[in-house]
Amino acid sequence: MAGVSKQKQKLLVMEQLFRQRTDENHVLTGNDLIRLLGEMGIKAERKTIYDDIATLCDAGLNIRTTKSGHSNAYYMGERTFNDEELMTLSDCVCSSRYLTIKRSSELVKKLQTLTSEYKAPMLKRQIHIEGRTKSPNDGTYKIVDTVTEAISSDKQIEMTVAPSGMDRKKAGEKRLVSPYQIVFESEHYYILCCDDNGVVERIRAERILDAEVTKEKRVSLSDSEEIRLRKMRNRLGAEGSTEQIRLRFDEAILDDIFDRFGDKTAVRQENSAYTADVTVQLTAEFWGWLFGFGEKARIVSPSYVKEIAGERLERMANLYK
């Protein structure tokens, strides 16, 4: 019976062999497949192997035919993700702040199963991002899933919030809150919520040690609480809003403009300077990027965003008087 059971697995095993052991540079002939299946205790004959390959193709696998010497050889062609897409996903996972080193490694291993064993090692690249720290909380993404579930089911959550700085020597605080929105900003997740006393808060997900959806329905927000919640969507309140602005800049930083806003950014030349209309979020990270160019870049409109920039620079200048 064991032999019969293995025989029924033949198509599944062949699919696995094509996914893991073949690509455009590594192929398997009919004889190779018969040998590999035999090593697993699965009988196969030349006359049935070709029918099995045709069946896999009919099921949706992109198995392509080429030549290895005088014999036909086969390999997995188009996959769910191509090499460039897998590299991009792997780089994002490795450089993510909210994923721990352990979790990043686990996710990369899963991505490696989506390509051949010959290309899989290339996904395990060591991506260094200057000044980047990894999250100490291994369960951040699970916390986000739990909060998402609570929001979609209109339920409160009971959670334990660690003190600022993630000081594990201090006991976390048990909280019962109504979550309303999840914000992803500067590579961190934030939970916007309100407690039974009407206190609206913005809590960084990495500070939440555990969370559980309760049976209690979320409390309804008053008009004033709704306004406070909207303001908290951005870390810097009014300054954290998303705005359409016009930048004027020197030719020397043209590449920096394209790097930040994309190669399709419409840039116009005006005498010796350039201008571009772009959409930005007025966060500390944006101001740091803009002010880093000194006199080579400035905001020319709208006027109220110019005023915000001037006020920021004035406050900074006062620190050094």
C-alpha cells in the first residue's frame, strides 16, 4: 500500500522537482526525472513521464522544453514572481525596521521557496541601511493583524503596552481600548485608539506586547474625539499633512529629485533653475531631506507651506543663538 500511496504522489513530486531543481540554466531530462523519482520510491517509465509533463502543463505549470545533448530537457519557465521581483521583496524584508532579524530571516527563507535552489541563495543578501535599527518586538505584525481584525469586527482590544523605550524591567500596562485606524509612517506602525474615558491616543505598535480582540463593541467617537483622531493620523499634527508643493532647485540636485519622486517627475527649466510640482508629507524626515540641500532647493508655493518651513528654520536658528 505504501508503494501505491507514493505512486499517487508522482505528479506532486514532479511539480516540486521542477520548481526547486530547474530554471533556465538548469534542466531535467526524462531520464533524470525517472532516476530522481526512483530514488524516492516512485516508479516511472519514459512513456508515462511525457504524459505526466503534459498533465502538469495543462494544470497551469509553465514547463518549457529545450535540448540537453540529443535529448529533450525540461525546466520551469515563468513563475509567480520573477527574479527581480523576488530580489525587491527580499530587500524590503531585510531592511524593514518593524521586522526583527529573526523574522526577516524566516520570511526570506519562505521567499527562497518561490525560486529554484540555484537562485535561492541570491535572495539572502545582507542589505545595510545607514542608521537603520531592527525592531526588538518579534510580534509586531501579529499585533497589527489583531488590531485589523478588531477594527473590521467593530470590537475593542485588550492589550499590554510597554513603557516608552521598551524597558522590559518595568511591567507593561494593561489597557482596554477601541482601535479605529492603523497608520504606517516612517517605517513604523501606529495604532489610533480611544479608551472609555474619551482619551484619544496614538500608540506605536512595537510598544504593544500582546493584544486580544474582546467581545465588547467599540465605543462611538464624539465629534471632538473624531477631530483629535484625524489630527493624530500625522505625527506632527497640521505639519504632518500631505501637500502638493512646488520646489525650485539647482541642476546639481536634479538626480536627487528623481531619486525621491521618481523618474517620471515633470521637471521644468526656468532660466538657470528648475521647478517641479510634487506631493509630499510634511514630516521631520521630509524637512531633513529638503534642508540638507541648503540654498540649492526651496519651496515656492503654496505660501502656507513656505511659512511652515520658515518657522521651522527660525526655531532651529534660535537654538544656536
